[in-house]
Amino acid sequence: MSTVLVTGFGPFGGHTDNPAARAVELLAREWAPPAGSRLVTAVLPVSFARATAQLRALVEEHAPAVVLGVGLAAGRRRLGLERVALNLVDARIPDVDGAQPVDVPVLPGEPTARLTTLPVKSALLALQDAGLPAELSLSAGTYVCNAVMFAGLTYASDDAVAGFLHVPDVDVLPVAETARAVSVVLTTVLASTTDVVVPGGREH
């Protein structure tokens, strides 16, 4: 049985709530994975050190075939399918542990960047067909979302698929619609196995 791992984030900065966490929790209650698959979810702290460590532990425990991170991008008006994770931390604000690294790698010794292995163009079309506002986004930034995306692409097995979905705040997209968006992306990934590439390969 293949495992689908989806992570969200807890509150951070001036946000007392995080729609990414709520959407992932709703997904866990309501989404039925296809036959032969199981869903594992987790809410990570917005901490550079702890989020990447917890993600690594989850990947080692569950050996997922799909790793999808979900995070809040306040101010965005659309869902963002991220294409590139940078091996760079440049924190505009401290994380929840008070750490504010500047110009350091997410994981020392790893490549400068990693491309998503999600079939992002297929997922974009599926989101748009579902009536959800979505776009491709070049980079996941340099905060904890990017760190988790980079870690997921690094720690996942060579035949796994990994990537990241940034979501807008609830005034733009209600939590139920965000959870629906995540399910659309997952369904597209699981149905598009012939389009999936492994790390180091071509991006679709």
C-alpha cells in the first residue's frame, strides 16, 4: 500500500490560526484515498529546525510515495503550486522558536535548488477545472515553507513525488475550499503516474 504524506503548519508570526493546518486536518477527516493508498497527515511547527527534523522522521517512518507540503501565503489571492525549492534560508521574521537565520542553507552540502516532482501543470489544470483560483509559482521563498519543500524533495525516496502548495488566507479561500484543493492535487498526482518524474529529472 502506498502512503500519501500531507503536512500543514501551525500558527506563526501575527497569525493565531493557520488555514493550512485546518485544511490538512479537514482533509484527514473527509478525503478518501484511492484503493491501495493511505493518507498520513501532520501539522508541523513553523520552526526551521523542528519542521525539517519532523518531516525527515515522518518520511523515514512511512516511506511515502507522495509528499505534499501545504502552507499559508498571506496576501496571495490564488493557490500557488511551487516549482522550485531553494537551499537557502533568509528569514524576514523569526520562526516560532525565535530563530531568524539569514543567508544559510536549509541543508548544508545539498544542491542549490531542487525542482518539484509534482505534475504541477496537470494539477493546475485540475484546480482550474474545479473552479479553484490557482497559479504556478516559481519559488517557495526563503522561509519555513521553502525549507520544508526542500527537505521533502531531499528526504523522499528517488521514486517518490514531492512538492508544495501555498494557500491564501481564509478571507480569500475558505478552509473547506482549501481542503478541496489539496484533494484535487492529490487525486491528480495519483492519477498521473505516467507524468511523474523523480528528483533530478524533467519537471512536468
